[in-house]
Amino acid sequence: MANFSKPSVPRFSVDVYQNEFLPEGGRDVNAIVTVTSTGGGAVGAGAHGAAGVVIMVDCSGSMDYPAAKMRGAREATAAAVDTLRDGTSFAVVAGTHVAKEVYPGNGRLAVADARTRAEAKEALRRLTASGGTAIGTWLRLADRLLSSTDLAIRHGVLLTDGRNEHESPGALRAALDACAGRFTCDARGVGTDWEVKEVTGIASALLGTADIVADPAGLTADFTAMMEQVMGKGVADVALRLWTPVGVEIAFVKQVAPTVEDLTGRRTEAGPRAGDYPTGSWGDESRDYHVSVRVPRAAVGQEMLAARVSLIAPDPAGGDPRPLSQGLVRAVWTDDLSMSTSINPQVAHYTGQAELADAIQAGLDARKSGDHDGATAKLGRAVQLAAASGNADTAKLLSKVVDVVDAVAGTVRLKAKVAEADEMTLETRSTKTVRVKR
């Protein structure tokens, strides 16, 4: 089991990469903002308070077909419990068409120590598979449990093997809307009978990770690694605050590494001309964001501050949110053609990575609908982009769905037969990116 030293306060830095030069009358400004957190990881969650984790285990009837799924889920959850740092609050929920508390019960969280870990693992041995699947009820119970005590880090882990057939899509969306901003959640699909867009949608809405574990034998290693990541979180509810001057329009704000996630629609107003975009919890890590704004037209020789990007975290004492670090996005108008037409390497790289994710999704959707020409064109473009950007992991996944004739040209043939696990893995991991080489 994990034992960690007292958490330290993480330090944040913001670096801005852009070509600030625009031609006369030019308006579009793009920047890659790299946010790095150091000094707060590998010590467990909660530099400013306790951490809480709720593990939601699918116990629907299909988890017994094959029986290895239920057995793997029990073993993986036990391993996750063993990975909890002493003092972490936790609970285990069994999910079917209803949500039931497995441990500790009575609407509360246990505090991790040798005794509670042993009790939780004993309770897990009694888990059996029966009933349906209503994931929204699992999430709402996790929210109630995580809000039952004062926690700095609030996190869920959700495992499912099937489709959300016992509640409407609207009910799941309402649950996600209710839980968004209250806790983060990693979602995993085991086997190949679940819906990729449901699992990735849960992770996206709750600022967590999504992945496939096609073979139940891989669950223990995945759950252990996932829990180690959670135990490394040092500060929660961090927001990217974007301030823009009068006349500047925001085109979009996207996370582009380690995954592509459009944050534009998640803005909450934060004062005059300022808005906050949620980024979730942080440990020792670095992420990249693409900020695109449109500035007023100006003449050669003029310059302006196009945007100020800050990292904001809640004040542990309950005061106003505190700035952690900031960076500036600039616009300078020039008549030097070589300066104004140069594309910043970081911006070019991540524009390609975002297009890669879109091309994979469009290609797989076309393949499922029987549009073979459309699928070939989109997946060929994905192969071309993966090769150009050095995204070897995605290129490898693509090669299991298409035969690559010429990666540089994007020439491919659709495979006649594709293993369901390979197609689902490509779709689930389509938004994973590679960092730009600096």
C-alpha cells in the first residue's frame, strides 16, 4: 500500500508560444499556452486539504459474461484501494440499474488505513453481477458521497462493460451537468460491448481520462496506475482565466495536450472581459492549450495586448481565487511578409493534432455507416497527419484498421476485417496527442 510524505504546494508556470506578427489589417491571433505544475506531485492529493475517491464498479448482469470481467473488476478495485494514501477518504459503489454503497455505507466515506482497506477488500469479495445499467445514478451517488465531507480533491473512477440501457441519454446528460465542476472522473470500458461515445463523454464532461481495457486481465494494472495518478494530485479546481481587451473576440480555447478537449463552451464569467475555463486537478505535469482570438484591425507599426492568460485556484481560506501564474498574448502589425506569414511551430503542430482527432472520428463514423469512400479519405488523412507529427502510437492503432500504402501521401485501403477491440481502441484514444518537439 502507498505511503506518502506530507504534500507540498505545487508551483505553476505559464509559457506562451506564438507568432505575434500580423499583416496590415490582420485579425487572427493564435497561441499555444504551456502550463507546467511542479513540486506538488508524488505526494498524494490535497496540498490544501484531504482527498476523496469513489470507485464505481459495474455490477450489471453482463459482467458475468465472461465471469473474468467481474473477477477482474473485484481484483482491480482491491488493488486501487491498496494504492490509496493513508488519510484519503474513499467509498466503493456497485452500479446496476440503481447505485448501491458497497463500502463503507450509511452515506459516508471511509478514511484509508490498514483496517479500512482490509474491510473494503472483504466487501468486494461479495460483489455479484445482476441487473441493468443506469450510469447517471452511479454518478449522482458518487457526488453525494464526495460532498459529505470537506475535501480539496474529489475524484471518481467509473468502470462499465455495457451500454447505458436503463436510463435515457437525457438522464445521463443531466447527471453529468449536475456533477460537472463538483468532482473529476476517469472512465474505463472493459471488454467490447460498451459504447465509446458514452464512456469518452463521461470523462470529457468530468475532466478525466477515458480508455479501453479490452482484456479484463489488464484491469488491475490500469486501476493501479490510475489511482497513482490521483494520489499525485496536489491542487484541485484550477481554471485557465482569459482576459481580453475591448474589441477582442475569443474564437476558441482548447486543451491540445495530452489530449484534445474543447473548453470554449465551458467558460464561466469572471469579471469584466474575463472568463474561466476549467482544467480540473493538477499534480506534477504539463499541459498545452490553444488560444485563438480575433483582434480589431490596425495599421502597420501598432501593437496591442491581445489576451492575458492566468492560472487561477480557489483560496483555501475561502477568499477570492488566487492567481498562480500568467502569460501574455500579443499582436504586432508589420509590413514584413516573411514575419507575418511565418506559422509558429507549436501552433502548426497542435492544429494538425486537432485535425488528426477529427479525421479519425469522422473516418470511423463513415466506416460504421457504410461510406467506404469517405472512411478511406478521412482515415488516409489521419495516417498522413500521424506520420507528419510523429504520433507513433496513433499511427500504430490506425494500421490495425487500414492497410497503409503510403503514409506520407495518406494512401490507405480499408481492411476487410477489423477486430472490434482494435476499432474501439482507436476511437477511444483518438484524442491523445504527442507533445511538440521544442
